[in-house]
Amino acid sequence: MSGNTDPIYSRQGDVSTNGTTGMSQAITAAAADFTGAGANNVLVWTADATNGGFLQKLRLKAAGTNVVSVLRVFINNGSANTTAANNSFYVEMPLPATTLNNGGMTGPDIDVPMNLALNPGFRIYAGLGTAVAAGWFVTGVGGKY
């Protein structure tokens, strides 16, 4: 009887943006592309370099007052994202206009379902369709194998 001799369970949770400037950096600039190769696409999650990983979802939260935009999400094969052939356009999510509110919520919490088992070193990049003032926090929720 053959079967899965190496079941896939996360060995370690990974809730991060994996950006190079820290976890709390909001995306504000427009990437305005459909290839993932634009300079303003931002790294938001990276699978484990040896075993890969599972990305359950991306959680989006407005950082303050923003105009309407869209978030476009790309799967990258671990090579330079500036080469369009290394990226796959996966999903886009409309983003509503938001208003800073210190007495209540500043817009909704938005979950982008991903549910992807990713190869070792694969990355997730995200970019906005139009520039916004305060920005959007994008946090990947998943695990490393």
C-alpha cells in the first residue's frame, strides 16, 4: 500500500510581511501592472527555502485615509520578480475608500484567501492599482514546512 509518507503540516507558523523594511510598512505606491514586474510591487510572504510553505491568506488593513484602489497578488518562482516570466498573476481584491477614524474602525479587515502550498523559495508579491495616501498593511498568514 502506498500513500503519503511525508504528510504536509507546518513545522512553524509564519505571520509576517517579509518585507525588507520591517513588518509594519504600509503599501502606498501604485504598481499599476498585471505582470508583477513593476518596481512598486512589494514582497509580502516567502516560503521556506528548503521545504516550502503553506499560505492560508493575506490580511489587509487600511493604515488611514485612502482612495479606492485594488490589490493585485502575484506568485513568484523565487527568481527576480522584475522579470515578468517569473511571476503568475494570482488574484486581485478591490480596496474601498477609507477614512482615518480614531474613535472606530478605519475601514474593514479584508481577508484574501490564498490556500496555497508553495514550492521552496517561492514568494508572494502584492501591488496597488492606484496610489493611496496612508496605505494598506498586507500580512501573510501561513506556515513553513
